[in-house]
Amino acid sequence: MSPKYYLPAENGQRDRWMISYMDVLTILLIFFVAIAAQSLQRLRPNPVAATAEPAAVTKAQSATPRHQPSAEDQPINPRSDATVADARQTLLRAQQSLEKHGLDMRLEPRGLVISLPQAILFPSGEDRISPQALPILARIADVLRDIPNDVSLIGHADAVPIHNRHFKSNWDLSMARSLRILQLLSRRYGVSESRLHIASYGPYRPQSPNNTADGRARNRRVEIVISGEAIQSH
């Protein structure tokens, strides 16, 4: 039996309704794909993508519940297989569109993984967040504030050694970038610091071989990992 995830009723009451953990993650992933697609579309106008992406975004938004009834209002019913299958098809189409921009969002045993490339987040060799990254991070923060889950910010680098006046290694650089994202999410966008964690793997968890420029670009990234475990409120 899959673990369960509880969402608070939208009317502010303490009553809660329950749906399967995988269904919630699927909905969250579709939502993230949709909002990231909208942000990227504003940053990088693309006539071809503009004809294909709105349908995926609209469908993704319609799959996200706008009203969460309390247990007293409505009995709990599982989501139908057809609805979940339709949601996954929407996710696939949106993912294919976002892959063109270097974004990678997926479900793993550790949770929901949003992989943001360095080219969007930071200038090369720096930990200063690029202005173009702010709309995407702001929208991600909007959702992170409203869910109780633990969030890890994990920095990765390519295998090309770095040594400048700010960073002596790829470990230092990828850790500094994780910390910058944490500070932005908590200080500017109001995500609770108690739910945020940082880590750095440097060049030791590559997504692609480091022998090509494209592979190295994929390896320079920060992953936002939303755990399946909700933090217990005190």
C-alpha cells in the first residue's frame, strides 16, 4: 500500500482529506512543469513552442484541484486510473517541451526532483543568481510555501577543475550555489528555513559524460528535491 499524504482543507478548517502519495506528486509535478514553462516562455520567446505549450499548460492547470473539500463536505474517493493516465500524458508532453530549455523534472524514490541548469541560474563560475532565474524560483517558492514537505537543495558541478579567487574547488562552488538558492527562497520568498537543507556533490554525481560540452552543461545544476515525507508541525 502506498504511503498517504495529507492536504489541509482550503477553508482553513482542521479537517483533512487524503489521497495517494503518488497522485499528489503527479499533480505537483505537472503544476511545476506548467509554471516553469510559462516563466521560460516569457524569458525566451519561441514561436514554435508558443503553438504547442499553451495546451499542455492549460491541461496541467485543469488537472490541479482548485478546491479541496473538507471531510465533512464530501466523501473521499480515489482518483480514477483514467485521470492519472491523462495527467501523466500531459506531464510527458510538457516535459518534452521543457527539455529544449535544459530543465529536468522527474519522480524518484527520494521524491520530486526539479533539476535547474547552471545556465539559467548562475553566470559561469559564480554563485550570483541571474535575474532570468528569479521568475522561475519565485513561482517554485509559491508552491513550496504551501506544502509541508522537506526540501533539499543539492549543488552539482562538471569535472573541469575550478580555482579562482572565490572558489578553490567544484565542491565549494556547488555548495555556494545551493546556499544562494536557500537564502533566496527563505529571505525573499518566505519559505521556512526549517524545511530547507543544502548539500553538494561537486562533480561526483554526473547526469551525463563530461567529455562533451553538452554533457558538462547538464552536469552543472542545482536540484530541488521535495521529499515524500511531510514535516511534523510542532
